Amino acid sequence: MGANSTKGYFYLPALGASGQSELDLYNAGQQVADTQLPIFPQAYATGTGTAIDPWAGDCLQDAVNACPAGGTVFCRAGYYEAPAGAVLFYSNKSISVIGEGIQKTFFVTANFHGIYLGDIITDHITLQGFTLDCSAQEDDTSYGITTASCGHSYLTIKDVEVHDAGKYGIDNNRVNYGTFENLYLHGNGTLGLHPGANDTGWNKYNTYRNIYTYDNLSAGISDVGNQSLPNEYLANQYDNIWAWGNATPGIQITNQRGSSISNSYCFDNDGVGFSFYDVEEFNVSNCVSYSNGKYGVGVENSANVNLTNVIVKNNNIAETTYAGISIDDSNNITLTSCQSFDDNGTALQTYGLALTGTNTVIKLIDCKLAPNLTGEISGTTAGIVTSVEGVLDGTKAVVGDIQYHDGTNWVRLAKGTEGQVLTMGASNIPTWATP
């Protein structure tokens, strides 16, 4: 029995009882080969694949339909156009759709959703290596890519550009264990990227990395967490996210427990740079926010949040009353090695830190909160704990001041006068005394 050099399959063996095992082997080998071979949508298409004469009709949908579960639709460089008034393609099975790269393989939508991922829970879908051009979407109900709120685990969207969608660039509602990496999301009608869930157990363990979201008509990214159960631990991770030129927040994260964002930048957004609402056990590290219209960083209705090595400068471009960092109705918020200042010739950022509502246990460790237009801290400063370069009760420590712990908080003791000695007063509280 020889090999077919054309297709890589076995030659069909002689029929009969003696050849049955060879026939079974042949059939099994052909089935595996057919599953692993990619489907090429241009084989189903009209057109030549150019911008003027794109591959059109239902070619991409036909390829997806023909692709077995676990298989791959490979889209070579060129233009693929959706039929008028129809989805670009729809899938209810685990497949991979892979192009040759951003600005090489172009998917052009009609005035409808671009990629619609199913009406049933489906795992292991991969979208990679293409530009999704949604310029034809004229209304605010069409998405570039949508998971249709059905539920998907192990969804991967990588090396993808989505622009000019009618509403969201990517609507990844109800996704667990997803990977979203190297994405360019811009010019979309509202949000660039919109994760979220309305059901227990969804929007968890997702990784967002190397995402560039800009010039969207609302937020660059708005992750609404789990709106139905905001106390659920989600453990989502954001890293190296760049958001600029968006109409509202650059990056907005809400209703989350146990998540983190790092190495990310927000600048030149019309609203807040980073907006965190109703988050707990949440870490923000090595982030920069500058030249935004409102606050650089806003923390509201949150608890147990750490901001470490966060630089916030030259915000309040709207020239109203916005500080660099705002903390509202929150508790146990710790700022470590953070800077919030305005070094423009004419400062616009009013304060380094604005405290509103009811806040408890706000800790400042080695933080810089000057210069600014008006001052370092505004609002009620009771409950603020500071260390080293911090500020207490609206007054910055000066040479000779001493800090001691009263059993609950760190307290600053102003320097004494010449000739005074430091002694232990009532209730073990140090005090200056004149001999």
C-alpha cells in the first residue's frame, strides 16, 4: 500500500475481508487529515480580493460552515466583504479564524454586526491576525465582535484591529479564561472594549495585554465586572493598556474583586484617565495618567485598594475643579510611592488628592502631592495616615517634626522650640516640655 503524493492520504486498499483493517486505517487517516486542513474562504467567493473588488458573497460564512469543530479557517491577505445587511460571519462551534495579520487581511462589515460568536455556550474559539473595518455600521446597535452574551470560555482574540463600529468594538460579555492581546480598538461609536457579565460565575480569569484603545466616542475600555453579583471574585488581569483620545474615561473598571491593572497609560482623554468604582482587593501598579480632562485617577465606593508607583500629572484640562487623584466614599485605600502634581507653567490640576464623601483609613506612603494649582489635599483629612513624605491634616511635615504611633494611627508631633525636651506624657503619648 503506497502513499498518495498528491493529498497525503493512503491509497484505497483492496476491498474484501483481508483488506478491511487497511480500509479502516485509510478512513481514519482521511478523517484526521480533513479536520486538520484549513478552509480557505476565497474558494467560495466572488471577486478578486482587492479593496475595489473584494471577496464577497457568503464566502467567509461558507468557510466557517464547512470547517469542522476544532478546525481552522485561514484567510490570506486581501479583502473579505459581508453581504449587504448581514453578519460578516456567525459561529456556534469551536473554530479558529486566522488571517495573515493586521492591515493585511481585511474583514469589511455591512451595516450589521461583524463577527457574531454564537447563540449557545461555546469554548475554544480563536480570532487572530486581521483588521475588522466596521465603517459601514451606521447605527448604534451594531458591534464589531460580539459574544452575544451566550458564554464562552478560552476565547482568544489576538493581533486584531477593530475600528469604526456602530457601538462597541469588541463586546466580550460572559467570557471566562479569555485572552485578549495585541488589540487596536479605535474610532468606535461608544466603547473600544466592553467586558462584563450579568450572571454569577462569568467574566472571570481573563487576561488583557498590550491593548491600544483610542479615539472612541465613549470609554476606551469599560469592564463592568459582574453587575448582578459585585462581590464575586473575578481575578481579571490588565497589563500594558494604552488609552488616549477617548470621550469619557480612558479605562473604567467596576464591580470587581481580586483583579489588578499594571504598566498602563491614560492620557488626553476627555474624562477621567483611570476610573475605579466598587472595586475591592484591587491593585493598581506602575501606571501613568496625564493630560486628561478630569481626574487622572478616580476611586469611588471601593475598599482595600493599593495604588503603587502611580504617576498622575497635569490633569484637569477641562479647567473646572478636578484634582489629580480623587477618592470618594472609600476605605482602606493605600497610596505608595505615588505622585500627583502639575508642573505646567500655569497649573490646572487643583489638588494632588481630593477627598469627598466619607473615607476611612487613607494611607499615604512616600507620596508627592505638589505642586498644584491650589494645594496638596482637599476635603476632610481625618483618618489619613502618612509616612515619610506624606501629609497629615493638610500640613506637610517640616524639619524637626516627629512621627509616633498612638496605637491606632501614625501621628505627627510638630517640632518643639529651642531648649525643650521630649518626654513621655499621659497615656504614653510623647510631648515637648520646657525644663
